[in-house]
Amino acid sequence: MGTRDEVLLGTLEHIVLLAVLRLGSDAYGATIRDEIEQRGGRAMSFGAVYVTLQRMESKGLVRSRLGEPTAERGGRAKRFFQVTAEGRRAVRRVQEVVGAMATGLKESRGTT
Amino acid sequence: MRTHTIWATRMLSCLLRDGDGTALLGDLAEERARRMTRDSRANAARWYRRELYRSLAAVLRLRSIECVRAVPWGIVVAAYVVIGLYEFAAMWLLSRTWPEVAEWTSALRLVLEFPGIIAIAYAAATFRRSAAFILGALMLCVAGLLNIVTTETISTPYIVASLVVGPLGAVLGGLLRRRPIIVASALALLVVTGSASAQEPFRAPQELDAFAFLIGKWEGAGKTRLPDGKVVEYPITWTGHYILDGTAIADDGRGPAPDGGLAVGITFRQYDGIRKTWIIEFLSIVPTSQLFRQVYQGGGSISVQGRNVIVINAPPAGTARRIRENYLVSDNDNWVYRLDESMDGGTSWNEGRTVITLRRSK
């Protein structure tokens, strides 16, 4: 199966990583949270989003940059996030594993 | 902004890395501004506060989980097990070399174990630096808990030593790994000043060593032949320790009396090096208080035969009754007390009126 140095993703990390991938260049705290809430139906706090992103950044799955401060944000800058190649590989690997594990489950359901 | 909200924002900024706290608060402000355009200002402010505290709770929870996961538990637990084994080894060694300190509730024992704890924590810190500090925190928690739940009588010095020696030793071991020169110099200075300020202990006369076998806790079984010829058997505990700066020995025994009550007595043993005489006095405390001067300048004698000691008590005034106590020491962990009685001034002896077999308490 997997190799030893493979980065493992938690459920929360997986969801946040997918949200960042979907948002592309507009991925920052507020939009990531909204994306998860709208698509996943899961209400995450801003704190949970930032801690998860910070952890993934230390694993090399995402990278971040600070934007320009704006007035509507009280003069505070946005932190934009972007998925790295490592992050994309991790997502792909999880999707493969989940797909492989799920294959055949629907067919077998109800036959027993 | 309310005071508690200010504190919450400060805490969030502290818990998140540089820039993330600002970005998070910016996101909150942005969302609040958006909500104010479609809802009331008050509702937007209420949402802001609720979301701020939700974020703080989430950050605290996730940070706590990260901290617990980051702890090198394997190393910490292994180090704790090694400290436990070290304590048993130290107790075993002390029971043979310095029995009066070989007590689980002895503060001095803990102090003597201090260097070993530093060494174990140092070894743990070589694997993971934080292990020594977590070990110290764990030792502090365990010591505090044990002091609370113990049913044994423990002294204040022991409580203080248990809360300080282990945790401090572990922290010093960790610091020694990080800053070896500074910590080693500080420790050396502490040892040198401690040795310089320590007073030379008074050296008890060597003769007192004859009774050194009494030091420690003893458990045994006694048999006494009563005047009517009936033999009673009873359990007994005997405890011996040095007193008066090690110049005398006090040993007390307790057990059920032949009448079913409690018998408790204590013997004080001292050798007067100037007068070249023994002073042995027995104080019976329960059921009645009586003081017997067994050996002193005016009467009684002691003879030492190998490891065995024979005490012939000073005769009570006006009677021909004599008491001879035999302390028959077989090894460091076993000895027998045998009391002989004479009713004719010591011409003939009724040997073994009382025989108590004692074994060192584990």
C-alpha cells in the first residue's frame, strides 16, 4: 500500500485542503470557511480553519502569503492559501484509497 | 470593545502564529461588516462575539490535542519506570548500609536519590529534550496525588521533599542536557557550599554499634510463659532508630499484652564514653507508665559475644529477682530476643520465659 514517508490526512485536513483547491487564488480564512459550510454543510469556526491550515503548512501541504490590508477588515491583511504539489499528491492518494475501499460496497449491499 | 472581548482577541493572537491571529480577526471583521449591511448592527456584533469565542475554544482544543500528541510519552513512561526501579534499588542498598533512612516516607532518602533522578532525566533528554520536563511535571502530579491519598502518617519535610526532589531533579536533568556547563557549575557550587556549611556530625561511641542491629522495622512472633505455666503467643512489631544526633538508640515494641490489652514500651540505649558505662532505660507506656533503669553506673551489665548482646538488668531493690535479656543476632534481617529470669539472685536461670523471633519488615 502506502510508503513510510507518505503524508497522512485527517478528515478535517482533507476537507480544508479540498476547499482550498476549489477556491484557487481566492482561498483565505473566510472563503474557506464559507465553502466548507455551503458545500459540506459543516459549520467550522475560524479558529479551527486556521489551526488546521497552519498544521498543514508545517507539513508542506499548503503554502501561504499575506495580502494587502483593507478597510473593511479593520486594516488587517488577508492570508491567502495555496495547495502545494505535496498537498495535491496527498489528496489524490486519499481519494484513491477511499475509492478503492468503497469499490464493490454498493454492489455487495443487499446481497447478503 | 468589551474587556472580555479584548482578552479573547489577545489570547487568539497568542495561540496562533504571527499573522494568523491578525488574519483571523480580519476575517471576522469582514464577515461582521457584511452582516451589518443585511442585518442589524447589534445582531452583527452578537455574531462577532459568538464567533470569536467559538474560534478561541476551537484553537484551545486543537492546540491542547497537538501538545498532548507532541509529548514523547514512550520516553517519559520509560524514564518513570527506570526511576521506580532506581528507588527500589536505592531502598535495598540503604536498608543494608543506612537502615534508619531506608523508609519510604523518609525525606532524607528522597534527597539522597536526587543525583540519580538528575542522571535519569538527563538520559531521557538525550532522546527528546522535552521528555525531562514532562517527566518533572508528571512526577509533581503523582507526588501531589500520593500525598493526598496516602493513609500513612507523613512528615512535612517528606511532603516538601516529595514535591521538590523528583520534579526538580527531572528539570535539572533536562537543563543539564541543554546547558551542561552552566547547570553543572551551579550544581557543583551547590554541593561545595552545602558540604562547607554542613556541620560535622557528632560521632557516637563505637560501643553503641553493638545495638545497631536494632535499627529498622521488625515484625515477629512472641511467646511468653506466664507464672501459671500457660504459654501465650502474640504478634509484635519492633522499631529501632537513632536519636539525639545518632548518639543513642531508641527502640520500641508493641503488641498485645497477655491479658489481651495493648503493651507498648520503649528502650533508650546510650554509651557514656566519659564514664565508660552503659545507660539503658526501659519506659513502659501502656498499660501503665513505668520506668526501669536496666543498666547504669550503679548496676546492670552488658556483654557482647560476636553479634549477640546480653543485658543483665540492675536488680530491683530488696528482691532476688533478676532479668537477663539475650539479643541473638543471626543475620542482618533476623534476630531473636530471649528473656531469662532468675528468682535466686542469678544462681539459676529460667531460660526463655519470653522468646520473640523477629524478621526485618519489608
